[in-house]
Amino acid sequence: MLYQILVLMKNKKYKFPSESETIKTEVVCPTDTNPMGMLKGGQLILWMDMAAAGCAQIHSDMTCVTAAISRANFIAFAETGDIITIKAKLTRVFNTSMEVFANAFARKVKGSKNQLICEVYFVFVSLDDKGNPINAPELKPVTESEKKQFAGARHRRNKYSASKNMEPGVYKYEKKAN
């Protein structure tokens, strides 16, 4: 197994999910909350999008733009003062588009454990210096969890494309003319 990983690492057209995995930490401040002192969902999605974008850009070595966000599953809420940890990991590459899974955890400052508060799949498109879509390096999952996410990504992609009346499995990104 180690030999296979080392051989693939020499071939730069492949990368592993662990190479671009991103962790982002935030502290919930009063300006991030609603009148009840709970973290606003939009603020959490913004933070998760930033972590996922970093993950996609590290993988592709290019600027990436958000093409799609799946339904956010808000599992629990966070409050003022909580520490938020966001983990983003690439699940699959489809030529120019990449799917990134992000999950967010909250914890109290004093001694509590992390609690899962949200899960979201993001899709990013890799762009060249002129803003045109460009192929990203392929992804090689290693762990069982990574392989499961990789396999599920095609189903999620086709489901998204069908809901948008698009050709199955195709994300469309077109640069606007100036």
C-alpha cells in the first residue's frame, strides 16, 4: 500500500484528499449571532465556503469559484463564545469541477467535546488566469471513508444536474463577457 502511494505521489496529475484537507477555526462573536445569541446559518455557511474554497484551491493550484452548494444540514446550533472548527476535504474531481465535503463542529470554551453542527457539499470550478475553466488534478482516495465519498459524489452530481435540467454529470460555468 505504501509503495502504491509513493508511486502515485511522483505522478503530479494525481493528488490525495489528505494533501488539501483544510481546517478553519472561528470564535462566535455577538455580531455573528441572531437576537437569541445563536450563530446565524448564513455566517456558518460563509465560513464553511471559505474553508472549502481553500481546500479546492490547494488541490488545483488555481483560483476556484463556488458553483453549487448542497442543502445544508443544520444539526445543532452554536452560541456566542463557542469555538467553531470547520473541516473541508475533497471528495472527487470531475475534470474542471471538484466536490468538497465540509462539516462544522462547535465546542464550549470550558472542557466540552466537539459537537457536529452542520454538513454541506460544495462544488467548485477551477479557473485559469483568464477566468476559463481548467482541468484539476485527479483525486486518488486512500481510506475506506474517502472511497465511499468518492463513489457517492457521482450520484450527488447526477442528482444535482437532473434538478437543474442539465446534461447528467455536467456543471456549467461560463465566464461573463465584459
